Amino acid sequence: MQALRHLFNRMLGQLHHCLLARVPFDEAIAFPSEPQAAATATA
């Protein structure tokens, strides 16, 4: 149950960011297939 809550909170945060920044949702940035890609995307 905690995993689902974490996933929902993450997706809700991404939606919030997209709405505030007025940028389209990009699944490749939100859910990268490689762990290192996530570290460089957030930095």
C-alpha cells in the first residue's frame, strides 16, 4: 500500500510541476529507463 501511495504522490507532484511550469508531460523524463538518467535530469 505504501508503494502505491508513493507512486501516486510522485505522479501528482509531476502533474503539479507541469501545470505550474506550463510544460507538457514527458514520460521519458518522468520515468527514465536508466537510473543515471534520472540523476542527470534532476541536476
